Amino acid sequence: MNRSSAAVFSGIPSKVEQQSFEIPSLAPGEVLAKVIASTICGSDLHSLECRRKVPTPTVLGHEIVGEIVAFGSSDPMFDLNGTALSIGDRIVWGVVANCGRCFYCERDLPQKCENAVKYGHEPLRPGKELLGGFAEHCLLVRGTSIVRLPEEIPLEVACPTSCATATIAAALKPITRYEGRSMLILGAGMLGLTACAMAKSRGCDSILCIDLDPQRRELALAFGANRAIHPAELSEHTRELTDGKGFDYSFELTGANSSFVAALDATRMGGTIVSAGAVFPSDPIGFVVERITRRNLTIIGIHNYAPSDLLAAVEFLDANHRSFPFATLVTKWYTLASIANAFNDAREKANIRVGIKL
Ligand SMILES: [Zn+2]
Ligand SMILES: [Zn+2]
């Protein structure tokens, strides 16, 4: 085992090429993980189809479950729970490895670390090629937040932890109270479904989810939404559910401008809008700033997450994955060699997640 295959994206839309790289010798603090599986996130597709810029050539894939196969030194290493890590442990790790001492790390924003290594987003560099999930191995650099997975969490459930689940854990952090509060979830993809389930598990009993797709609306109900409707019906249901006042919290998880505008209209005075879906450039939108001021609105942008959110994500899945059909969301597994077919399938709206299993 001294070489590892990876699917390399060189910037040509929708094309990846299998390449083999030498497995680097590990520095102290580094870990080598054998990739067990990686699911394809919507943002992998945005990168692959050049809707947003990523440095190329690169190995995409950041929703990864791996198994520890080597450590860079014999010093003990611990996960975020303080558990000592061993060879053979099944783990997930944070999408951003951070330095802990730069401007943003010191300001409680490690996900924007100035010296970050971001898995699935790094240009190939000599000795640092294996930093994405669509490969046989992944090098975990120093500063990576690792969590050992409880054995009971199935692979299908565990894979999206380090992107979708942890992002939703971060997005829900501003909520201080769930009971008696109303939530609007815009979008019933992986993020929206996870948001419905997490809010429900924390005691929210007024969750309205909107999505254009009827199949996804069905799923939203299974994931804890009290109602799931077409966006065109939003104002009618807002009137009915909130006495016309609007939702306490709205979560924009689609990235569509029209969805953000809908959230502005449907959120109550003094309410909070969390924007976590818009992760690729779109046209500017116009709105009257006075509406934000006079309505005392809070608008929060959430991109990526801190180590504590990854831990919260694993804890949430461990406690709740049987209560919601998370295990059914990965509809198909492919081999690394047939990753092109996996990407084709991932583009279908009916497939919430498709993955690569090694
Ligand atoms: Zn992602
Ligand atoms: Zn930093």
C-alpha cells in the first residue's frame, strides 16, 4: 500500500480522471485514513459543472467516512470527545482543518482560518494530493477535527455528517428556544430534511417546509415537518400557521434568490433568517433595507461550521437516526472507477444522495 487512486477534476466541466499518487510519509499530528465511502454533495456538483470556482486540479469530495490506517507519530491522538484514536477506528472529520492562531481562529471562526486546509477543495500539491473524498485514501493534516463514529450509525447515515449535518448544527445554533416557536425551512434537500429532523428532535412542533418537488415534500413530512407545501402556497399557510405574523425562524437552504425573498416576506417582526444555501454566485437582488430595520430582522449567514458543530452533528445522528429515515437518503453506491455514473445520478432531483463506496 504505497499508492492510492483518486478521481482528479482538472476544471473541464463534468470530467474527472483517475490518477494514482504516492501515499506521503506522515508528519507528526497527521493521520492517514482509508476512505470507506464519500457521498456527493450539491456543492461538488457546482464545482464539477464550473458554477463556482475551485482551484484545480483537485480531488473533490468532502462528505467522507474513513478508517484510520496510520498515524504520523506514536504520540496519542484524541478525537473531539477526548477519545484516544486507534488504527481501525471509523471516523468523520471536519471539512476545514484550522491553525488555531490566525485572525479568524482567534475570533471564533475557525471555518474561515487563514491557513485552512479544506478537504475536497484543495489544489494538488506534491505530497498533498490526497485531500479529497473521491480517492482511496485521505491525508488528515494537523488541525483536523476528528470524531470517532459510534458503531451503530450506518454508513449511509454517517457519510453526510461532515457537510450537511454539521452545517445544519451550525445553522440552528442561533435558536435559543424551540418549544412554541415556528420554523420555516426553505428547501427539502439534504440540508432541509436534516433541519426538519434536528428542529423536531429538539422540541419544535411548528415546522413548515417548502419545496417545488412533491417527492421531496413527502420526505420532509417523514423528517419531522408538520406541513410540507409548494412555495406558491406559502403566504396562505403563513397566515394560517402564524396568525399572519410570520415565522420566528426561517432557514434558506436552496440558494435560490426567490427563496431568500420568500423568507424575507414570511419571517415575523424581530425574527431571524438564516441563509445557508447560497454557496455559488447568483444575480443580485433588490430589497428595501428599511424593511430589515423597521421589522427588527436578524439575518445570519452560515458557511461551513466549527468543530463543536461536527460533534453536535454526530451526537444528533447517534441519538436520532432511527427516528427519521436518514438511512434511505443515499439511494445508490458506486465504485470509484464508475464515479462518472455516480455524478450523473447525483444530478437527478430524486436522488438526495449518491455515493462512492470503496
Ligand atoms: Zn457539501
Ligand atoms: Zn487559523
